[in-house]
Amino acid sequence: MRIDLISIFPDYFAPLELSLVGKAVSSGLVELGVHDLRTWTHDRHRTVDDTPYGGGAGMVMMPQPWGEALDELVPPEAQPTLILPTPSGQLFTQSLAAELAEQDWLLFGCGRYEGIDARVAEHAATRMRVIEVSLGDYVLNGGEVAALAIVEAVVRLLPGVLGNPESLAEESHGADLDGLLEYPMYTKPAQWRGLEVPPVLLSGHHEQVATWRAEQSRQRTAQRRPDLLQGPN
Ligand code: ADE
């Protein structure tokens, strides 16, 4: 998979050299490109933003550097998926992560300030798939942290990235648990600070363990995320 990220803060993506994503890059499973949006400015101050038409506080990212960046990075016949992180996008879910993990090329456009001039997404959509994606119902200072989270959620799903692919089974939000939250997990010792591991987990009865876990999953979800009881997003 190829992943490109465009931002005015390319240093935000240094953590992609670490851990599983870093290994996926150094082993060649993922080809990563980080691009400074200011490369495509032409004035002395390398300006990327301007005041909003219609008035209001804050600044809006100008279409010109974005348009030139996409022209240069995406050849005419290429078909990347352009992901624009924004609090006004569709919610990022595990099922979207799984779908993105099947693509050959993801390109992230990380906006700052009050966002990117809306014509950038409109124009890009005439020649590539564009999705505006929100990490959740809160506002970050820009798309970079959201892009990092999306890249991590997607890359760990690529075949060969996790040492033990079975780690992907029975995770929160996954199809194995019908989109519910994962049950609580325990490891040794069986007693710690007066707290015991639930005895069923020490019993060796696989069926009873499975029943207990399914019930815990359901209870947890009902308590913490009742909205998920309808099944996977
Ligand atoms: N940019 C700012 N806030 C965001 C959010 N919640 N999700 C994705 N991108 C964002």
C-alpha cells in the first residue's frame, strides 16, 4: 500500500517511523510519503490561508496550494482515495478502516485553521474518490492527529503487519464480536492486590469461557456504548 500525507506540519508524522507502522514501512509493505503543503506556495511568506468569504473568525486554507499539490502527486490516470480529516466528516469506524486497508493508495490532506476551501474536495472528486472523515465528536487543531490514527488503524489490518494475525480476532468494534466492545482481559498472577481473576477463566472450559466473554461484552457495551448494540457500524 502507498500512503501519502500532505500537511503544513510534516514533522507531526515522525511517529510513523516507530512500532508496527515503522516496521511496515521499513519492510516495504507500506510506501510512505510525507509532503509539506508549503512546497506548493509561490509567495515569500509561503501563505496557505486567507480570510473566509461570508465573514467569521479564523482563516481558511486556500485552494491553490492544495490543487497544485494534488496535480503534482496524483498522475492523471491514478486513482488514490483522498481522505480529508475534518470534524464535519463521516465517522471513522472499524469497518471503514477494513475497507481502506483494501485500497492500493491512500492520500491524506490535513487541513488546519477553519478547514480547507470546499472546492478542493469538490474538484478532487472529479478525478478520484474523496472521503471526508471525522475521528469523533470533538474538534482537534488540525487533521494530522486524525490522519495518524487512521493510518495506524488501517496499517495494522494489512496482511503481514501484525506478528500474530489472530490478534485481530475478537477486538472491540470487529465483526467477531458483532461490533460490540471487547470483554475484560486478565493475565498472571491470578490474585493481585486482593483482586481475583474471574474463576471461569482459570477453569479450562472453553465453552464456559466463551459464554462468559460474550456476556461481559454485551454488558460492557450496554453500559458504555448502548449505541453499538445495533451491530457493526
Ligand atoms: N480535524 C479537526 N477535528 C477533527 C476530528 N474530530 N476528526 C478528524 N479531523 C479533525
